[in-house]
Amino acid sequence: MSFIKTTSGNAKTSINIFYQEYGTGKPVLFIHGWPLNHEMWEYQLAELPKHNLRCIAYDRRGFGKSDRPWERYDYDTLAEDLNELITQLNLSEVTLVGFSMGGGEIARYIGKYGTEKIEKVVLISSVTPYMLKTDDNPEGVKKEMFDDMVDKISADRPEFLKEFGKQFYGVDMLNQPISKAMLQWNQMQCLMSSSNATVDCLRSFSETDFRTDLKKIDIPVLIIHGDADKTVPVNISGDKTAALLPHAKYIVYANAPHGLFITEKEKLNADLLNFISKEDSVYQSTEEQKSNTFSLHN
């Protein structure tokens, strides 16, 4: 197994961060969502390396096979972990692909370290720009909703994760977009995290404002979001992120839930390959892209 060691911030103890890589060529670094781990990218890691890409996915501290420290799950620390991975693996001209919480890591990384080593960015079902409802973000989610999630995690984490997984993939009485076995696999990934990392990261992605970070992104960006996402609703995330990044390519998947990396895996893989392999960095305006995207995917 492959690890890097990071001593982010003022921590005296080094943290082992697990990563897995496949293929050779231009580097693509995948950052997983909450409360999963790098294994969520199975269908992307099975396809993209076939196209001359070096695909790397890692487990966030507290999740998967990485170490589980008691504290330091703030985005500044998580961005430092990402920077250590990029530095120690000597990556350059890398495409960063972040899902959900992982989109926040990308935003904060660029806010702190810039884009010198980064060629492109992909934000999938991302929590950016700001999830929490505040006076200057009135469309956000009320803090009480996140407090309720913390209470349920503390009372019965396996039960919470089981029900959360159904919403995550859009499973209900009428819709079964994934199998029961896939839901069980999702549950297994979630339970590989520590309980305090699960709670602390929930607080981090729900309360961190990435609006200033996003404005520092000066490279090509692809934003992908499902319009049936009940976990990170598109109107407070994808739409607003696209508004802050008018140079970005914005694709909205019709009727897609939060976990579209599985439910829309073929479409997602095709869009990733098209964006990563594209040589030029000139893209249409956000509104033009949204119009074209709807005609392509609906």
C-alpha cells in the first residue's frame, strides 16, 4: 500500500495519507466526498487510465486507510494534506477532480497555494461556494439541519448512514437507480471512517465559505451537478459556483441525484475525458454551456 506522511499545521505527529494510482500519462487527482473514501471512484478509476492518464485517488485523513487523528479536520488542514500529496508525488499540470466535500478542498487549496501546479479543475456535486444559511447567504441550508445530522450520527451512525445513502443515490419507493448490494458497499465505505472525523468534516463542509477561494481560480473549470440532488441542492451550489466562475463549463445532469458518479457513470466518464483531453482553455460562457448541455443530456 502507498502512503505519504504529512505534518499539517502545528501538528507534532505525522499523519499517513493513503493513495492509490493507476495508469500513466497526464496526472488526474481524485478527491472523494463525505462520508466515503477513495473507493467511491471505482468506475472512474476503471476507465480513465485506459486513456493515457495517470489517475490518483487518496483517502482524506480520518477516512478509508488513512490515519484517524482526533482533530484538525478544517479545510486549511485538508488543503495542506492535498498540497503535501501533490508535492511529494511531484505532480504538475494536474487535473483536480473533487466530489461534494472534495470540491471544497480544491477551492481552499487554490485559495492558499494558487494554480502553478494545476492545469484544470472539475467540481462534481460540489459543496461550493457556501452551504450554510447566513445573512449574506440567505438561500443556504439552516444550521439546525446539520445539527440534526450530527445528533443522528452520534445516536446511531450505521442507521444514519444507511438512510443517508438512499437519499445520496435517489433511492425511494418508486426509484431504484442502484442495487441493494451497491447501497451495502456504500455503507461499508462510510463505516471505514472514524466517528469524530465524520462529524468534524460535516461541520467543515457545511460551515466553510469558499466564495473568496473560488474567485482565485484562473484555469479551466468543469462543473457537473444533478438537478435532483437532495444532498447538495443545485440551486445553492452548482448554480452559484458557475455564477462565480463565468469562464467555467457547467453541465447539469437531468434527474441525477448527488451520487451521480455511479448513477451516471458512463456519462460522467465521457464528460471527464472530453474535458481533460481538450487542449484549448477557451470555453463558452456559463449560460451558453448550460443551454448546450441541456440539449445534449436531456
